[in-house]
Amino acid sequence: MNATEAGHAIFRSVSRDDNSMLSGFFITVRSGLTIILQPRFVYYGMNISDAILLMRGVCNRKHYSLSTEKTYTHWLGRFGLFLKAHKPAATTPEQKMEAFLTQLAAQGSAAATQNQAFNSLLFFYREVLKHELGSVQALRAKASVTFRECPTTEEVTRLLAAVRDVHGYPARLLVHILYACGLRVTEPFNLRIKDLDLANSRFNIRQAKGKKDRVVGFPGCLAAPLAQQLELARAMAAADRARGIPVPLPGLLDRKYPAAGQSERWAWLFPSLTTCHHPRTRKEVRWRCHEANVQKAVRYAARQCGLEGVTPHNLRHAYATHALQNGAFVRDLQVVLGHNSLETTMRYLHAEASRVASPLRNFAPVPSAA
């Protein structure tokens, strides 16, 4: 069979009760390699592990973050288990997605959770299987517009005073950074030694949400503890270099610059205390401190202060709200927060509440209760 004939051949065809995933794919053959192009018809069965491997490969090729890959594969696994357990009568991918999302809604999942599952499955069909779906936008859940809760200045002061380090990690310093700079919870953890500019009191936030870089300043009160943390990070980097343990690098930098993984400037500013195996390459590496440590520290401190429900992300909301209250220019705040739209930043302002006068102002003083 030549390459043209192979390109029009069906890779595999399975019955409805088969657990295989790649039902009815076209293939092409070049130099003995089999390359999957696109599905020929509806994929009835599904082998979850094979589907997840394909999903991971596409996420890796598109340079998606590990957190995005984890989210997508999680929902793909849930979708596969749903199809195996319920065997819905639906025969099209759109109907299967609808049945799965309907079950999530019936279980009380939030709109954001449903949309996360929807986007994961949409990516799977369009980018992994190269199957263009029909009209599926109606499957998106309508997210409610909620008020952004944030603690007051006095509550933040109490919370920061109550935070303690967790499991040997500088959670107290990290929580102060979150509020002082308005960072997302993962952003300080992703800092490398080269991203700390002590001379100019600023962080270089790289490849944050939306793959965007930005510069964020920090107050002088954090200079001393950051300098101490920098020395600890340098010492750990030197020990790892002696043992030949690298840090993971973004993209393909480890291939282009093999020695960069053991250079001091690429070492984590907040490294993990133990090494681990890279989830993609399986090599022993030094990863960064996990954000769960800070989440735990804030949860414990909030409980002690009677601020149950306050999370690290609420400190970002508090930073934005308090900065605007202190006269910060909203356009500058948009850049510092890394927002795409000025409208997103304006939601912290609540200017309309002060512009609309209450009609009660024209009445006589309200009598006190008897």
C-alpha cells in the first residue's frame, strides 16, 4: 500500500461495545511512521488512558502549562468514565457532551466548573481528534456576575499577623508578597532568582496568565526578607548543581541550553525542599514550592481571625480595592494586575455607587427606634 492509499484507509473500526477510542481514523504512512490525521466518523467506544496520552501530547506541543494540561486531562477522564458508566443513547459528540454537562449541572456544579469541563472537551474534539463540532455554544453555562469580596485593611492586618510558615516553607513571606503586589496565587512561586530585582525593588513576572510578562514593584519592607530568601535559594541551587540536579526550564530551553537547568539564575526563588520527577520527562528535578502551602497557611490564619472563607486570591482583590481607595490610577492598576480589559479592573472601583444619590437625602432625619 502506498502513502496515498494508506491515507484513505481506516485506521481502526470498532463496535459500540468496544472500549477502543480511535474508532474510524484516517492514517498516512511516511518512512514507516504512522501519523493520525483525523477521524472518519463518530467514535463510539473510548479507552481513557489512550485519550489522555493523546491530550497530553497535544498540550505539550502547544506549550500549554502543566496546570492546563492537568485540568484538561482531568475532565477528559471524567467524560470517559461517564460514557462507560451511563452509555448514553446519544450518538453524536455534541449530544454526548450535552448529556455529560447536564449531569454536572444536576449535581450542583458551578457555572465556572461546567464551562471548564466544556472547554476541555471542546479542545479534545477540535485539537486532539481534529473533529469540528456543530453548534455547541448553547452548552456553555451562563456565569453569574458576582461582587468581589475582599477583606478590609484592618482585617488584612490581622490576617498577615496571624499567618505562620508551613512545613518549613516561607508561607508568611509569600502571603505578604501576594497582598503587597496583588499577585495571583501561583505567580510568586514561579519566580526564578533572575526575576528578583532587589536594586529596583521589583519582580519580573514572566509568562503569567495569557502568557504575558509584566513588572511589579514591591515595598521596601520586603527587601530584607527577600534578600534572606535569595541567599537560601542560592545555597540550594549550589547544592543541586554539585549533585547534578537541574530545575525544569520553560519550553525547549533545556535542549537548546543543556547547562541552563543547573545555572543559579534559573533556579527557583522559592524552591521545594525535596526533589521530584518531572511529570513529562521523568527526570529528577528540583521543582518550586507548591501553592498549597500558602493556601493552607491562609486558611489556618483566617480561621484564627474569624475570617473564615478568605483565600489567597482575596488578597489580590484587597490589593486592588485598597490601592484604588488610596488614589491609584485605574489604568496603572490594570497593567500591574495584568488585566486584558480595563473593564475588569473597573469592577474594583464601584464608582457608580457613589454617583447615584439616594432619594432619602431629601427627607427629614429618620427617627430612632422606640
